[in-house]
Amino acid sequence: MNLRGIAAITGIGELKPTRNPEGKTTLGILAEVARLALADAGLTKQEVDGLVVGPPTEDSAFMWPQQVAEYLQLFPLFLDMVEMGGASGTGCISRALMAIATGRCRHVLCLTGGVWGTGIFNTLEARTAVMSTLEAEFDLPYGPMGFNSAYAMAAQRHMHLYGTTPEQLAKIAVDQRYNACACPQALFYGKPITVADVLDSPVIVSPLHLLEIVMPCTGGSAVVVSAAERAVDMPRPPVYVLGVGEGCSHNSIARMPDITTTPITVSARQAYQMAGVRAGDIDFLSVYDCYTITVLLTLEDAGFCPKGEGGPFVASTDLTYQGDLPCNTHGGQLSWGQPSYAGGMSHVTEAVRQIRGTAGLRQVKRNELCFVNGNGGALSQQCSLILGKSTH
Amino acid sequence: MEKRPVPKTSPVSEFFWEKAARGELWLQKCQNCSQFIFYPRVVCPHCFSDKLEWTPTSGKGKIYTYTVVYRTDLDAFTDKLPYIYAIVELEEGPRMSANIINCPLDKVRIDLPVEVVFEEIAPGLRLPQFQPHRH
């Protein structure tokens, strides 16, 4: 059964990312974005029959979807929490699609976000809380610096095998910051950077510099996924879900089968196959970027360039919204900010704005087809989407 | 200052840590598919056989990848900065996390031959670590 185009994104709602979580709670944030997304979709809350949420940040994960439903007084026929780490945003869309495909739901509300700060993992206790028992036993005693050291080790080996340079990685952060400077919602709006700025910023975990590392913040993103036959009569032009794919190869980076090849090879292949398109058909990208190396590996593993050629590819490709292959036009999480699991969802909402043609100053010219990717853990879990303007 | 994190052993991994305490690196070897595995399990992740036997290793390997940690948010490691956090690939196949110790920062590189050494981090608890292989 091919699910291509059976569902569409019909509403989005989002908060401007902030470093100041004062007065905010995670449930409150989810309520704010739910209200915005339903208004955007022209739906009443009574019409929502599915609820898919990302994991909470400060709250207990126990019966989390039910906690959210109670807060919003929603009574959906289908509730789920998607735990794919950073891929939870795209993962919510993937699961919403299945709920619609099986006829269980017509309108699924997907909610991500929460209160998050830079101190979130800064104690041993907090760090252990996001680790498996086995990582706590066999990795933690050696002092990994959270996800920073994991992605640094991927970058280090990529450089060793393929000659990738710090300048090439820095270019990704620079192009994305250029995009953020046309996006007033972005955390780093109005703060352009150069390759020299990136390379002059402190090395946190070699070879990664401070400006190659995502900034945790507070915020939220919501998306409404509707059955396609409903979507055509709704206020916004539908953004069709044409392809979806998931893939997972490990949890801890120390157990990754090949540290320079991610399961995006699996998730992207499925998504392309379902959509009936190839990388060459894609107009623009909206892909998870917790670190610069994440984008580089995504470009390779999703087929935009051969394995190992990501460095020269980004150096010679204009990734800005004016460029030949626009990538992360809202700045990506590196410049938009990482409002917990809404960081991953922001790649979906930005793709929707671009496909609708409502991205303002940073509107891309060719906006028919977008490759979206969510990445969770230490390159562990991937969920790719192909979103498009039409089903033709 | 927070205490250095100490491995919390399980009934499945106890033997590994007992041997480490004596300065030996033992891994499970599958008697069905002959592969060594790490971390310790109750079934082989390659063939799902439950015939796993603890086997001594050479303690030798090479650096698969590494990072030099210049900043850490873990209190217990601030006095060690900068330090090398690595994934070591053992001769027997499996990879494990480790610090590369007794190694100047400008000498660390991918594929560097390394050998196991044991660092006492708590009474009776020795952590397998790796240092450049001395011929």
C-alpha cells in the first residue's frame, strides 16, 4: 500500500524561540501552539481525533499524551508519544500519517516543545537521566560531553577518511546564519557570521567549535496532519506528505556500526521510493542540524552527493535561500535555536511555510518539493519526509 | 564537586568488572557464530545464540575515532581537561569507549595502536583504559 499523498499538513503553530523561559511551562507552551495550529487549519478542537506528542522535558513522561490531552481537554480516538529524540518532530508526522491511513483519524494534532535551557544536562544526575543503563555503565565513566563528543567523533573520522576540513564544516553554519538573518523569529536573527568567526570560536570538543553546536532554548511547534480529502476544503493550501521513511542503527555512538554512515541511507531511501522521486528532484532542504557535521552527513546519506564528498559539496554549493540548493532557510537549529523537541519540528514548519509561499524575505523560488529530515540521539534514529505542493 | 561516575554493574556484566579489577580484559565470545561481543549480553546480538562464553582478549586495538574534550559540563572531569575521549576497536572486533591516557594530545590519531591499562577509580573498581602501544 503506497501512502503517498493520502495526508497533508493543514495547519502549523509556533512560538518564537527564547532563551528566557520565565513564566512558561511545557504544558502551557503546547497549549499555545495547539491553539495557533488549529486556528491556522480552521479547525475546532472538537474536530481533532488524533493526538501525537513529542516527549516532555521538565515533566514526567508517564502517561504524557494523556497529561497533554487532559490539559487541552481533547478526547482523541488515538493518542501516542513518539520518542525518537530529535527525530520526534518528523516522527510525529510519520505516525500521524499511519493513523490517517488506517482510517482511525481525520485530523491529527502533533505537538512538540517545552522549557529548555543550556543547563539542561549540566549535572551528572541530569546527564544520566537521558542515558541508557548501558551507556551509564560503559560510556559515562570516561567523561563523554553529552552529544557534543559523539558528533565530534563522527566529524573527526570523516575528516580522517575523506579530508573534510574545518572550513567546509564552518560554511554550513555561515550559510544557515545568512538565512536566519532573513528570519526575524530566529534566535540569532541580525547576527551574521563568517567562516573566520566560526573557526575563531572556542573548540569545545575537537574538531567542533562553539558556533557549530546548537543552542538549547525554550519554544514549541505544532502541526496538524489531515486526511487529504479533507485538506482540499481547508483554508490553507495543503502541503502533502508524499514520502516517509524511518531508520535506526544504534543508541550509543560507541555502538554505531559505521560512524560516518547514518541510517538516513535507510530512511531517505524509503521516503524517496514512496514519493517516487530522487534527490535530484528536490527543490530545497530542511534537515536536522544539531551540529554542522549532521548536515554534511545528511547531504551524503540522502544522496545529494556521494559518500565522502560532503566537504567539497558544501564548499561549492550555495545553501542560502537565494542559492542553488537552499538548506534550512529558517537558519536551522544552529541559528533558529533548539527549543527541545520542537527544534526537530521547526524543519517541518519551515518547509510548510516555504511550500505555501509564505516565507517572506527568505522565500525560495522553487518550492514544489522539500526533503525534510529528523535526526535523534547520536545519529541513531532517523525519520525522513518528502513534502510537496501537489500530488501530481 | 560531583564524584566521578562509577559503573553500576549488573548480574550480566559482573564478571567483566571482576576480571577488570584483576587487570584483565575479558569479553563474551559466541560459541555459535564465533564473534566476540561487547557490552555483555545474555544472547549474541549477531545470531541470537545464548551460548556465550567469557574469553580473555589480547587487550590490544586501535583508535577508531576520538575527540579532545576542552570543555565539559561534568564537574568530576573539569580537573582532567583537556582529555581524550575515544572509541577503541579491539583486535577481536568489538569497539568500546575509553580515554586514551599517557598520550600527548599532539600524538593522538585515528588508527593509533593502543593497549589496555587499568585505572583504579574507586576501591576495588578498575576501569579499562587505553594508552599508545609500547613495542
